[in-house]
Amino acid sequence: MMSLKLAAAFLILIALGGFLQFSYDSNIDYFAEHDAFVSFPTSKTLKILSFGNTNFVADMLFIWTIQFYSSLHIKNRFDYIENIFNIITDLNPQLRAAYYYGAIIMALEAREFKMAIKLLKKGSRNMKQEWIFDYESGYYAYKYLKDYKLAEEFYLKASRNPEAPSLIKRRRAHMVYVRDDLELALRLWMEIQANAKTQVEKDAAFNHLYQIKFEIETKALGPKINAYKERYGRYPIHLEELKRVGLIESIPKDYLGDEYLYDNKTGKIRAKRMYKWKKLF
Amino acid sequence: MKALEIRDLRKSFRSNFLFKKYEILKAININVEKGQIYGFLGPNGAGKTITIKCILGLLFPDSGQILINNKPATNPEIRQILGFLPEYPFFYDYLTAKEFLHFSAMLFSIPSKKASEVSKKLIKQVGLEGKENIKLKNFSKGMLQRIGFAQALINDPDIVILDEPFSGLDPIGRKELRDIVIALKNSGKTVFFSSHILQDMELIADKVGIIFNGNIIKEGKLSDLVSHSVQYYDVIFSNIDKKKVEANKINFVCRDESYIVRCQDINTMNNIIEFVILNKGKILSVTPIKMTLEDIFLKEIK
Amino acid sequence: MKLRAIAINTFKEAVRNKIYYLLIAFGIVFAFSSRLVSLLTLGDQVRVLKNVGLASINFFSVLIAIFTGINLIYKEIDKKTILNIMSKPISRRDFILGKFLGLSYTLLVALVSMATVFLLFLLISTGDIDWNILVYFCLLYFELLIIISISLVFSSFSTPILSSIFTINLYLIGHVLWTFNEFKTRLVEPITRIIIYLIYYILPNLEKFNLRDQIVSNEKINPMIVLTSILYALVYIAAMLTLAILIFNKREFK
């Protein structure tokens, strides 16, 4: 009886306390837009403070970070992003997700592509077995920085990993093609075609080879056609005429052995098939 | 009038979380008349301290009733007329003897003027004069026992409960304590004390309850239990030739120059004494051997 | 009277322990050290003075609360002095309440002595006293009372080491509880959500009693917030004491 009374009193009091808290809280809007105050001790300090549980601290920090960067009401949340991810990856250099998602947040949300690439570089330095970091770096370099040379380097590095899928070799070859080193691109794609195992690979290689060959021919043929026009005051009617006047030795064929379509009004050649990857820019 | 009555007291403890219960007390029945000295006898681990803790409300019985002056012991106010000396005197060691007695008095709602009178008297009674202002941490074990006794009497209790008061005392201390207990009885108080030492019981207890393995195996007045039966008589004599004794078909034990004969009844004893006188022997002693508490105890636990 | 006996005895026990004075002395010494720290700063020395002083008094008074709070009940049970007390005509409720009163008196003496020294020191070094500091000490005292009421709950059923761990943990949680506010809205699953809400509203929100930042930076203090905080403290202490008595009533002393 006594216990029941006490238990009831306790419940009432604790509920009252909860209610007071509630009324106190409802005066504060936690989701008003505001600036968060984020600064961290150095990773070394954190390492000391974690008393040997560095991995645990890294995990906790990572979880917090994920929550923090999804708090859209905090306007200045990207101020310390590089610092935060560096601390996490210092505490646990093997935390794959931190590099991967950290780079995604940096690139796609904060639009800090160089920062993202830096983090990924750290990832591939610390985790030699992973190709994904270089692959991601390559993607950011290609897609957002439009630095094809840099992208090619990353893909090349990633493709050297024995675990890396064949896709990466194709990305590299494509980068070479996009930065207009057509001879090298041709060689790389031929290599890919020679080693191709699936139909998809074969098709991709074929399409690229077709396009690259066409572009090489166009590049070589263009000046010849112009030279013909200078000499005769008009474009050749057929490509045969170029051969006849000795400007070329043979009439170029496309990758399938068909002849190119030649427009004698504009002096341009076209391929029967068109693959316009480079026309993106 | 019963000062303390325990009916069917049961108590068990759970030794672990696997719901295995160990019964420590199995149906304890105790009746203490007013003005009696009740000796609660039993070997170590029989359940004496647990029974006392149930009386004092430190432990809650599973079932059964404890009545103090015919009132249930569950109400803390009933302890107003109880005095208790725990087995080991654990007291606040940062208090002085005087402060400690005052603190105890306050727990009985004794006004401070009266408290200082009473504590002065008690300090004298337990022989701690001149040591009132020494902190308890500097007390010896014997002194702690004394101050414990003083605090048990601070409220001039009707019933005094002593848990193993004689253990750890030297012979002089025991004698003094026995005197105090008897003095308490003479001033009309009821004393309930537990002990595993038979000698103390025989010397002062009016009534004895024997507890063994959580059961009261015997309860009764000491005089009823012990005195009415002389078991045998030991006759010791000397100065008679050994061959003569042997010739009379007497069972004896020889020690030094004397013979010890154990006689089962008075007639045999008379015959032996006659024989000794006839043969001009020397009777050294005739002792009627009564049943002791120890014999009762050993007989009962068999 | 019985309640007073327990309370006075509790106070005596605390003040006859050297650690009590040691902690108070440390609190005062650290409060004085605020003067040294303030010499190192550029401008706004009074702010640093107050900040370091209040922080050190806070730290040491919490230490006193946790250690005396747990230590006293632990000793009572561990040294079996409780057998002697509970065999007297005193109810378990009076024992708990007496302990609480004694402890709160102990803490009051400690806090008042530290606060007086600090205020005098502040007066001498700045020539002025910010009376808002008194509000701060008042709220700090209520926080200390909550801590000891919690330690009473834990020591009413648990071993001393566990109770000190629990109490220290609750103290720490109590100061970061406000972070739950963001956390709890992120959980979508109803059951976990309910649990988190329950935890949030049951645990003590000790950060409510921390006015240091406002006082140090001379912000205006909202009297309503102070009053709700005190009301909250009273309700919470009452709840904890009820719980402690409820548990202690069932406790057996082997």
C-alpha cells in the first residue's frame, strides 16, 4: 500500500519534471537557421583523449558528421569540412566510408572538388588495395574540373590495381581521347578490344575505334582538302580527285571499311555512324 | 505476559538470480516472558543473527509473526522500547563516545538534557569514565563493546537484545557483562541474547531456545531442561589395594593412585562408599553428574 | 528530532573528513588563480576573472557533491553502522530525508564559503560586485541538490562503486542532454522515438542550471527561466527522494 502510494507519487513528480522540461524546450526553436560552432582539437589530441579507442572515436565522429552534414538548417556547415574529415581519417586511416562519402559531400554538396580529390588521394595513400578512390578522383577531375590530363592520371593509377574492373581502362582510354591524343587513344582502344571478354566491352571498343579513326582521318584529310581548294579554287568533287592530284596516297575508309560521306559543297567529310562523346564541350 | 513472541517465522534468501531459494529459518517459534533472560543458543550459521535482524526490522520475514509486547514488530515505533547491541560493534568512528550516545539518544527522541544525564550514568556503568571525549576510532574492541552496550541502554529499554555479546571478551569482561545482564534482569528488564557458548547460558539464562539449521529444536526453562535428572555419580577414592577392588567386581578407571568409579544410581554409589569405608580407604570426592546443556545440545542435534 | 539527528550526524561526518576541506581549499585556490590567468589576457580581464573563478567553484562543488554524497551512504552500509541506526525507532523515510538534509547542509556550507571568498576577491580586484553571480550560485546549489538526490537513489540499492559511476554518468549526461533535442527528431521509427523521448524527459537536464555564460558576458538573465529551473529542480529532487525511499523501504540489511 505504502509502496503503491510512493510509486504513484514518483510517477507524478517525474511526469511533472518532464512537463517542465517540455515547456522549457518549446520556447526554443532548435531548427531555426543558425550557424553551428564547429572546431576540433587536433587529431593527435583526440587520439590521446580517446584512451586507445581511436577507432571508436573515429566511428562516433563519422556518425556525427553524417548527421551534421544532413542538417540543412545549419548554414555554415561546410566551414570545417576538410578539417573534420582529416581528423576522422587520421584517427582511423582505414575508414573507407569516410573517404568515399566525405569526398561525395565535399564535391556534390560543398562543391569543393579539389578538396574532395585531396581527401581521396589520402585514401588511396592509406589504403593501397582500394582502386575506388582514384577512380572517384578521376571522375571528379573529369566531370567537374575538366582536367582530363589529371583524370587520366587517376584512371591510369586505378587501372594498375589488379582488383580494378576493366571499366577503368576504358575510362582512361576515353580521357586520352577527350584530351585529343588520338594516336594514343587508338592504341589503347585496340588493346582493349584485343583483351575484351564481354560483348559490352567489344561494342564499346568498336564504337570508340570507329570514332577515333574517323577523327584521325578527318584531321589528316581536312588540310588536304583545303590545299586542293587553294590550288583549284573549289572543293574536290570526289575524294578520288585528291588522290589523282597526288595530295593523298589512298582514299581513307572508315573502321568498317566503308567510304566516308563527302560533301563537295562544304568540303567536309562525315562518317556513316556518329559517336559524339567529345561534343559535350 | 510475553515480552517477545515469534510465531512460525520463515526466511529464505535467494543465492543467485536463478530463483533458487535457500531456507535459512524454517518455522521459528520463540516465547520470551517479561523479566526473563532468554538465551538463544545455536552453532554458528544456525540462523541466530538472522532471527534477531528480523525482530529489528533489518530483514523482512517471508512469513510468520513477530510480536513485541503483543504488538507487531513491523512498525518502527515499537523499537522505542528495544535496546540492541550488534554482534560486531560498528559505530561512527568520527564521533566521540559522548557524541555517539547523544546521537543515539536523539534517535529515540530523548531530550538533550535527559540524554546527557543518562549518558553520563551509562558511561560510568560500563566503565568508560574519563574516555567520553575520545573519538571512537581510537577505541579498542573491548571499549567499543562497552560503548555499544551503553547505546543499547540509552533509552532505558524494556527489552534488550544482545547478539553474541560474549564473543571476543576476556574472562574479566565476561564476568562484568554477566553482572550487567543480571542487574538488568533485577531492574525488571527482559534480556534476549544469542550465543554459541554454553557456559554463559548455563550461568545466567532463565530460558533457553536451541536453534539448529533454522529450526528451534528445544525450548524451555533452563531448570526444566537441565536440573531434574542426575545422570550418574562419580566416586573417587584411594588407599585401597588394587586387587581388592578388582575382586569386588567394580568397574573403575585408575588414575595415579586413585580410582574413579561411575555409578548409575544411588544404591550402587552407597555400596561403593560402604566398600571404601570398610576397607579403610580414603574417599576423595563424590560428584553427582547432571545433564549439561552441551549434552542436551549434542543429543538433540543427532 | 530523529530526522535532525541523522542530518546533523551526516554533516558531522562530512566536516570531520579532511577531503571536504581539501576540496573547498582547492576550489578557493583555483578561484584565486583566475587572477593569474586574467593577467595573461588582452582586455576584458574581469570577464576572464569571473569565468575562471566560477568554473573552478563549479567544478569543486560538484566534486564535493558526488564524493560526499556517495561516500557517506556507502560507508554507512559498508561499515554496517546502518544496522545500528535502523534498529532504532526510525523509519527508512526519515533516514533518507535526514541524509539528504545533512548533505544539503554540508554542500551549502561548502558553497557559501567558496562563494564568499570569491565575491570578496572579486570586490577587491575589480571594486564592484556583479550580483547576478548570486543567482548563478543559487542555481548551482540546486544542481548540487539534484546530484545528491540522484546519488541517494543509486546508493539505496546499488554498491558504492556502481553508484558513483552511475551518478557521475548521469551528471555528464545531464549536461549534454540538450543534444538529444536534435537527435530525437531524427529517429523515425516510432518505438525508438518513444524511448528516446522518455529518456529525454526522465533524465535530469542539468544544463538548465548553468548560467555562467550569460553572467560572464553580462547578459540579462530572464527571471522566468531562473524560476522554472528552480521549480524543475524542486520537482526533480522530490521525485528522486520518493524513488529512493521507495527502494530503500524494500532494502534488507544482511
